[in-house]
Amino acid sequence: MAKPITISVTGYTEINRDPERAVLSFAVIHKAAEQTTASSNIVQTSKAVQELLETYAPKLPTGEATSDAAITHWSMTNMSTSSYQDQIDKTTVFEATTSFTAKFRDFDKLGSVSSTLSVIPNVSIKSIRWMLTDATISSLVSECRISAAHNALEKARDYAKAFGYQDVQPYEISDNGYGLPVASSASMMRSRKIMRGVRHEEQLLLTFRPEEVSMNSSVTVKFNVV
């Protein structure tokens, strides 16, 4: 008796969604001939940055961000210091550094804050990552699994029909897991100059075009032909 024909396929799906959050990462770095000077400058600049972020991050009495807060959360690392010898002057240079991250829900305000930070001395913007909320990720996990399973079923039916069979029946399913959303850091950044104040000073405004965030899932399914 001929052995029953089985079909083993891997179903795959990728779902793209518009980002709901943007995480801005930037650093404050000061260099000086004295360690105390570098540290003092870091503290001063960091306080100014904190005040800027706080204006966009109003909170409820519980400590959670208000529903209209442009920044839902921000954090700052402890200050670190180091030193090195300048190869030209042969003098010791002291460097103090601290880093910030700020999570934005309002992408227009992201551009405004980034523009302000970009003109503050010794502040360097490192990256912007586009993300989804935890609630959206949770809902997409189920959607990804179902879509991957449907993809596997479609493949198996195609193979079955190619060999003259009518349909297939699954008998073994192996979950290959799912890929967490890829938080893209490659955003298109545009800039334009606007006139500010009675003296017509020029200010550079940065605007960002969010990129889609992708999430994928795969499953291996074995079928009997029927």
C-alpha cells in the first residue's frame, strides 16, 4: 500500500503599520581643561534640557502623562566623565557626558523639540526610532499568527491541487515565533527656514516623515492530502 502523501510548508506574514510613537535619543557632551568645569557645564545644560522636555510632558497626579502630552515619557542617564590627552596640544581634556531619551506621541512637536535641541551648544541628536504602542503590538500578535496560518494553508492547497488532490487536512503545527516590530531609525528629515521676531532671525525647523513599522510571523504546518 502506498504511503499517504503529506505536505509540509511554512507560512509567513508581514504586517505594516503607521508608527504611534517616536523615541528621540540625544546626548549632552562637554569638554574642558578641568573636570569640574566640564561637569558644571553638563549640569547647567542638562537642567535647560529637562525644563524643555517638561513643558511637553505634563503629568496627572498619578505620575502618568496626560492624554494631550506630546511627550509620554523621558529619561536621563547619570553623568559620566572621562579624560584623554590631546594629540596636538599634549594637554589633558576632560569630557562629561549624559544621554536623554524622549518618547513622543505628537510628531509635530517632535520636530519642534528637535529643532530647539539642534541649536543648543554641546547637544547632539543621535537617533529617532519609530514604534508602536504595547496595546497595538499585543493585538498584532494574534493577527500575525492567523495570517501566517492562512498563508501556510494556501500554499498546501496549491501543492495538493498541482498533484490532483482536492484539499488538505492539517495534523501538525509548529510555531516559529514572531518578530517584534522593527523600530525603524531611518526617517526622512526635511528642514526649512522660518522668520522669527521683529529682527527677522532665521530658525531652522526640522520635520520628520514617519516610516511604517513592520511585524512578522511564521509557522510550519504539516498536512495530509484528502
